[in-house]
Amino acid sequence: MNPDLPLPKYHQIYLVLREQIEEGRYTEGVPGEMQLMKSFGCARVTVRRALERLVAEGMIERAPGRGTTAVQRPRPPTSSRRPAQLTGLLENIVNMGLATSVRVIDCEVLPASETVAERLALDAGAHVQKAVRVRSTREGPLSHITTYVPALLAAGFGRRELAKKPLLILLEESGVRIGRAMQTLSARLADVVVAERLAVPVGSPLLAVARLIYDDAERPVQWLQGLYRPDRYQYRMQLSRVGSIDAKVWVSEELSAQFH
């Protein structure tokens, strides 16, 4: 756990588990108390307090003999507003890919989970390529990236190609014409696996990026979940006022995805 955070250990565990449940990681069941104790390096009473908090919030259910299961919640409706175009963002993503080194942790074709299938507008169980990569600068690890691409689009590249080129370039080389992207920025806490790969303590705050990329025919072609070290990454935007004097609105222009 991160001793520098002004939070009790049980609360740090609660926050990490809550985020993982919301991401749909525990469809097969939440790990037991002994496994959580080992993962977080803490006492049983600490794990139990975290689980009790999740039970109280309706995030999990615990039953003797059945273990602990995550409670599936309905997904909020998707906004009807048209997302921003990919202009500028594509260049920033590709430039960052070319200016950093990458380590491919995993690359495999597997049936899409319910969440991934929904994001990519695929039938349940359709095959996707899942890739997990860690990008680094000279100072050390920068980001932990998990991507999902429909298997048919990823047929021409794999682990070797992902170690050499950014995924968007590989998609374009495969004939995909990139159209637009929907991107959400939020915050997450590092779990045991990500903390080790990014060289930060468990429970450290990370910048979380969720990005869905479409082709020019409005078909989803890539679902990305990225976790970035905030001490090595910053995302800059410029806001401008446009429109008539009676109806001015703020619009954004991505300046850069800087890292150091």
C-alpha cells in the first residue's frame, strides 16, 4: 500500500476493488480474503473492512459456500452529443508512440467480454485481439495500455509488430481509415499488477484514459484503457470561444499529450 496517501489501508483497498468491479474484472467472482491479503500485503481485518464497505454500497454480495460476487449494475445511457473529431489527437498519440519505448506484456485473440463486445458493437463472444503494453521514457515506465481490436482487423499484426509501431499506424496499414474518437479522462488507483509494471506503490493515483476509436464509416475499431503516471504525463487542451455574441460556446483543441 502507499504510505504517503492520507487514507487508511482498508479504504485504499476498497477504492482499488471498487474501480476493478466497475471495470467488469470480476465476472467470475471476487478473490477471497486470503488472496486479497497476499495481494495487498495486509491483515485479514483490513481486507474485511474493505469488503464490508463494498457490501454496504451494494457493489458485492457475500454468501457462505459461494464466495464473493460482484453485483452487475445497469450501464448509464450513452450521451447523444456528437463527440469531438480525431483531428490533432491522432498525431499526438502517434508521436508519443514513436517517442517512447514499448514492452508488450501480452497479445492474444480471445472471445470478447460483454463490456468489450458492447463497446466495439460486436456480437457476444466475438473474437478480439487483446494487447497489454507498457510504454516508457528514459526516466522509466509512463503508461499501462490495454487495447481491444476486432480480430479481423488485427489479423495482419501481433506481438512483434506492436513492439515496433503504434497500434493506430498498424490499423491504418491494415486498411482502416480512422475517423473520430470518444475519450474520457478520469482517475484510478494502481492495483497490485499495474503498480509493479509502472514502478509505483499500490494505491497510487493514476490518470485513466478510456478511448473508443471509430473508422470513417462510424464503426468502432479500437477500445483502449490507459493508465498513466501523473508525474510523467500531462494532457493539455486549449479552449476557445466561437459563435455569435448571443450564442458563444467553448470548443477544445488538443495541443499535446506531453510526457517527461
